[in-house]
Amino acid sequence: MALRIKRAPTRPVTSRGQQTRQRILEAAEELFGERGYERTGVVDICQRAGVAQGTFYLYFTDKKATLIELVKELSHTLRREIGEAVRGIADRAAMERVGFRTFFTFVTRHRNLYRVVRQAEYVDEEIFRWYYRRLAQSYARGLAEAMGGEQIERLDPECLAYCLMGIGDFLGMRWVLWENQPPPDEIFEDLMNFILHGLSPRTSSSS
């Protein structure tokens, strides 16, 4: 019997094809968030996206391929939106404020991002690590520049990047994922005060 070779799908070049592919990804994002990766099948994704299974396989080899592509797309879109939001801001403190606001706005639109990325750890650990490393790399570069400009204390940029990412990740989970809203203004201000001043008590200046 002849060996049947599966041809790897390619990215669509037409606008209609791109829209169909995006619809499949959006359906997968919703279902992985609602049901979980293991309880979602290709048939479920196709039904949610309104496409035939044959159409699905024009764009993706299998269900795992949609998860990997989702993680890549969410990472790219998040980094792009934050980059555009902070473009032209020279002050690092102001950049952190705008960056965190943009992050919380993004994850409010993509609440399933948390579940998709966490499930990726068990489906494809390589893409899971890539997601956080890619975010940390660009974050650390910006922090290193601010250190060079004497705007912030000189620490290990990568360590600081992961610390700040962890703060944003868990506050987003606490409010966006569990409460379906961005962190309230008072929580956001506490976040910024912690980032700018740390755990040391703030003393009022003498009059």
C-alpha cells in the first residue's frame, strides 16, 4: 500500500481565506477557554467557526496546531499593542503605567488567554516557554535601557522583567479572569505604587 504523506497547510493568501482561518482560531480560543483543550475536538471547533472539517484541514494539521498558533498570535498581538501604546514615552514610570493599562485592556478582550497559555504547558511545553521568554526578552531590553539612563535601579533586567510580568499576570487572573473586569482604579494605583516604591514604607515629608 502506498504511503500517504500529509501536506502541511500553508497560510491563506486571499482575504477570504485569512478571514476563515481567523474565524477558526477565534472559535478554538473560545472553546479551549470554555471547555478546555482535552474536551474540545476538531468537530467542535468547526461547528463554532461555521466551517466544514475539510476546510479546517486546509489551514491546520490538527487541533494541537490551532493551540500553538493561538499562543503565537496572542503573543504577537499583545506585544504589538503594548509597543504601540508606549511608543514615544521616554519616562519609564509613565511607560510602565501605560503598559500595564494596555495589558489589562488586552486580556479583558482575550480572557481565555490565561487558559490557553496554561494549557499549552501540557500540550506543547516548547511553545509555553516561548510565550513567556518572548515577552520577557522585549521587556528586559526596555528595562535595561531605562537602567542605562539612570531612570530605575540597576538590577538584573531579565529577573526584573519576570517579576513585573508575574505581577501583571496574577492581578489579571484575579480581576479579569475571576471577576470579568480590569483591576479597579484603586488596585491599579496600589500596583503602580508598589512598582515605583517597593515594600519600603513611604514617609511623609516634614513641613
